[in-house]
Amino acid sequence: MKKIGIVQLGKNGVTENFIETLKTYFKNHNSVRISVLKSGTRDREEFRKIAEEIPKKLGENFTSRTIGFTIIVRKWRKSMR
């Protein structure tokens, strides 16, 4: 059974603290579901930029998928370190 963590993204957007929180979630979960709140954005173009930015900041071992205003980020293989 796969574990899925759930995080909300609000008006502060993608901050360093948010990225650190995601990294902590990935220590115990295979994927994380990020719900973008109305205070975060409801603009599709800005939402798309956020969805592309998150895996880039996490590193090369992550990929994302969007469903509505939800971003699902998945760790697809173990780090080579």
C-alpha cells in the first residue's frame, strides 16, 4: 500500500519552508498531494508555474501531475547519494 501525504499551499506560495516541509514528508511517504487553496491562486497560468516549480526545487528525483487545483508530487526513485 502506498502512503500519500497531504499538504496545503496558501497565500505565502512556494517558500523555502514549504519545500523543507515537503522533503520531510517524503521521508515517510511515496507521494504528496498538495491542495492549492483559493488564497494561493485561482489563476490557471500561475498554478501551472507553481506545479512546475515545486519538483525543480525538490530535485531531479521528483515529478508532478495536476488534477484540478491539486498537485500530486511523486518521488520516482531513490537518490544516488
